[in-house]
Amino acid sequence: MSAPALRPFLPADTPVLAAIFVASIEALTGDDYGEAQQEAWAAVADDEEAFGKRLASELTLVATIDGSPVGFASLKGKDYVDLLYVHPGAVGQGVAASLCDAMEKLAAARGAKSLTVDASDNAAEFFLKRGYEVRQRNTVSLNGEWLANTTMQKSLGEASGGPK
């Protein structure tokens, strides 16, 4: 299996990234969120035009394996990971790690001292293992459903050059 490659988002990617978003929610979040919550969350991509505009308005990278998109991440502003989704068939192949590494480097290059993410319950462990610290629990309303997530933050810069 090839290592994931990263490239910038193109408007033509919108349909496949919307499909990755929905597949990821449907297949990977069932232990933490109910069916109605998953449906409300996945509905964010129902309006592909709006979804594409959101991706285009942020610094969005697409992860590919053998040329096919398998995940994506978006940096909002200089210090907030807005989206990070991996197709269920590509989980465990370094896609999320590659995307997160890139988001951290881009945020640091933009002058951010830290990077923040509102991690879903199923993604929180991934971010904890990468050195993110829990800041607060949140409950957000999305399409008529309440979903919990956790605001997490990682310091950038000086810590990256030191011992791990």
C-alpha cells in the first residue's frame, strides 16, 4: 500500500469529499453517537455547493492513495482544524496522521502558537496521542440534534524541536 500523498483542494473534489465525510460519520462514529445524531451530522454535506464553498474558504488539503482521494483536512484561520475526515477503508494507513502533521506545520508557518480542534468523541483519542490537551467539553446543536465534542489544543513551535 502506498503512503498517502497530500495536495490542495480543487472545487472538482467536492462530491468525493462530501462522500468521504458521510461515509466516515456513518461507519466510524456509531459507538459514540446515535443514528439521529449521525444523520444530522452527515446532513452537513447534503448541500454540496455550500460544502464546497466551506472547503474552498479554508486551507483544505486532500489526502490521496494511488491518486484517489481518501481523506481531507481544513485549517480555518491560522490555528483551528475545522475538518479532518478519512474514508473508513483508509483508516489505519497514516492518512489522518499525514493530514494532521500538515495542519500543524501550516499553522506554525502562519505564526500560530497553538492549534485547536473540536474533536468528536471518536476522534479525541487520536488527538490525545498526538499531544493535544483537553480544554473543555461542548454540546452543539446540529440540524436539530445535540452532539458532544471536546475542544483540544496543542502547543506548536518550541515543543516541536525538543525531545519527545
